[in-house]
Amino acid sequence: MALTHNLADLRQHYTKGGLEEHQIPDSPFTLFNEWFKQAGELGVLEPNAMVLSTVSADNKPSSRVVLLKGIEDAGFIFYSNYESRKGKELEHNPYVSILFFWPEAERQMRIEGKVSKISRESSKEYFVSRPRESQLGACASAQSSIIKGRHIIEESYKQCLAQYEGKDIPLPDFWGGYIIHPSSFEFWQGRPSRLHDRMKYTKEQDSWLIVRLSP
């Protein structure tokens, strides 16, 4: 099947900024927070959308977009169904990478680290803060399981709706949060002539080693 565009001709010229050594703070979390704030000011639609990559038991990678929902204790928090594909892969291999890409700022951030589950109390606190429709959706979906048609999930949603009419929706046993404890960060800033800036932080005990990478 022929494409409607010549992919070789699709190019973007990066001119919006640079990343010099004197701009680099000691902590990558400081720079992340600065960039995150600037992404919001530039109108990035969902600056907290991140590509989460996991690895299966047979060493096959998979990626999907999830939403960052918190930063605390030097870690990044997101929520999911523990019995989903990602949940099963995280149970087998807790090492992940996440990627933020903000084209409006011509920036991306790659973060690698190890995942653990957050406390049940913290998961419940977040769950009850969600819109009721989202709570029902979490209860109704056996995420990543095969279904015969959309009517299956719609019927499951209706059953949950009836079951919890006039009641609080409890946190499902199979749903909750994860926290990623980063071991490395890479900050990428687009530059002209493809001479992009790449600054990498690597965790070494209680400090961070900072190096520049060739583009």
C-alpha cells in the first residue's frame, strides 16, 4: 500500500532552545519540574502523558501511553489494572523506561528505573478522587483480556452502574498505583542541523553523575 506522503521529506527544523551545562541543576527532578511547567505554559495538551515500556517474560518489549499522576519520594506515580498486560510484565520484570515527548517545546525526556506498588491506602485515596465514571470503568474492565465485542464491556459497565447505584464504589483488588524510582534521566532539546543537546543523569548512591551525549 502506497503512502500519501513521502516519509523521507517529512522534516522538522528545531530552533526553540538549547541546553547548556550552566543551565543544568544538580538534581534531574529540578530540571524535570522546570520543563514540565514550561510545557504547560506552551499549551502542551497532556504534558503528563508518557510512553511506558515494559518487557515480557519471553523478553519482548511493549509500550503504551499512560498518565503521570504524581511525583513524590523521588519517584513517578501512575495507576493501572494489576492484571493487565503491563501489570503482569511488571510483576515479572520491574524495570521500565518512560518517555515524555513535547513537540511544542521540541523536547523529550527518557527516564529509566525500577517499579514498585504504592500503598493500598495511597491507591484508595487517588481512586476516590477520580470521576465516578472512571471508577466504574476500572471496575468493569478486565483490562487486556480478549472480549467478543464492545457490547461485552458496555454490559459489564451497566452491571457495575446498577450494583453501586447510590453507593460508594470500592477500590478493586486488582487496581492501584505504581511508583517508578529513576536510575537515569536523559533530557533532549532539539537544535538546528540535528546537533541536538542530550544531557544524561545517572544515579550514583546519593548523587547524580551528569554527562553530555553526542546527538
